[in-house]
Amino acid sequence: MNSAILVIARQELRSARTNQMAMLLLAIFIGMVLLSGFIGWQTHHTVNSVYQEARREGATTAPDPFAAQQPLELIKNTIIYVILIGALAAILLGVRSTVADRKAGVIDLLFSRPITTGQYVAGKLLGIQFLTGFILVVTAMMSWIVVWLIRGQALSLPDTTKLVQFSVLAWLFLFPFSTMGFISGAISRRETSALLVPILLWALMVFVIPQLGTAEHPVSLLNPVPAQTVSQGPFFTFNRDVLQPVSVTERFKNAGSGSLQLNESTGQSHLYDWSSLAVVALLSGGAALLATRRETMRRPFYE
């Protein structure tokens, strides 16, 4: 890999270590996992207490309700936290990366050296994605510990592999959002618009498109397992056939549910969801290389 790209990526990571936003994002992700684990533990504890009490009183002979539960179901709410908080946090990381360089005048200094725009963009994106990946690794480790503490036994190797698979999937899902923030920070004239535009696009991708595809289920977005559309009619049929297939949120929810063993997704469906997210990630990286121009980044920046 080009040494200039690695130098820029390394500098991005160094600046993140002293950046309060990066540390806050790490704390938020860890807090999300702990919250998801607490909800899972509370549900497990409440249902189990009622079940044990009913058995003692002879009111039921039903089997243990958690006997067939998949271990990773305890952290299923992490899917929603990644969509609602993780995507927004990735945008903020991307915006901060280019806005900080433009405000500090680093852009002029860098481009006075033999560094191409492509090397700069590739290095910055590499640093951002490494940081995002590190946060997801810490999150996966916390998830593993939380499930272990709740169940009283460690996750098996297959379940651990599923958890790692979900973390990779989350990284693919967050990639376009961080890139979107990066592009906005690189081409915007004002810091407010650099933040506002990608956040509006985030709201469109996360809320509007999925809800148009499942309009008969207004709260379906908050369900880790995608709801099946049952309404008939041209409006719902159009949304289901046209909007849902291109919704990265629905693709992530479906693939994430399969990774955490929350549904019985087929191999073909799983491959389609993964491929869709990978294609969107590649296209977003290409868009960053095409949309970011040296003369654009060197324009005066107004706060």
C-alpha cells in the first residue's frame, strides 16, 4: 500500500486518540451493548422468576421458556442501536475528519507536498474505517462478556463466530454513512451544512424509505426482526417491490437477524443482503474519490 496513504491514515488515528468525539462514540457503543444486555437480563430474570414461581405452585408443567432460546437473542437490540446511533455516529466521524483539516489549514499544507487527492481520500477513509472497526471490536467483546454473565456460561465457538460475523456486517453497514459524512465535510462551505445534509440523508435512509416499504407497521423499524408486509394494494406492493430491496436498513436488519440467529433466513437471502451492503460500501468509497476535489477542499470555510 502507498506509504502516503498509510501516513495519512496513521495521522487520522492519532488525532482520534485526543479527540473527545471519538472517545464519546466509544463510550456510546459500549453503553449500547450494556443497555442491550441489561434489557436481555431483565427480560430473562422476570420471565424466569414467574416461571419458577408457577412451577412451585403447580400452576404449569410447561418446559423452561428459555430452554430453546438462542444465546445471541439477549443482545438483539444491538441491531437497532447500530442503525439509530451507530450510523449517526459514523456520519459525525466522517464530517469531523475533513472539517477539522479544513478549519486548521492542514489541507493547504498537505497539498503543498507531493500527495494526490486520491491518496488523501484513501488515507482518511482508511483511518476512519479502522477507528470504526476498533469500536465494533470493543463492542463485540463487551457483548460476549454480557451474554456470558447473563447465561452463566461462555459462548460456544459457533456462537462467537456469529457474533464476529455480525460485527463485520455492522462495519459494512456503517461504511457508507462515514463516507457520506466525509464527502459532506469536504465539499461544504459551512460547518452547519456539512453536518445537516448527511444527517438529513441519514433520516431519509433510516426512517423514510423503510417506513414507506412497511407503512402498515409504523413501529417496524424498531423491531430487530423485519416484519413481513401483509397488506395488499398498489401502494404497498410498489413500496415492497421497489423500495425495500434497495433499503440498506432493511438489508442490515435481515442479515443481522440471521447472524444473531433471530430468524430462519435462507442462504440465498443471506448472500443477497451481504452482497447488497458490500456493493453500497464500494460505491460510497468510489463516490468519495470522485466527489472530493483539491480545489473544493481549499475553498474558504465559513463556520
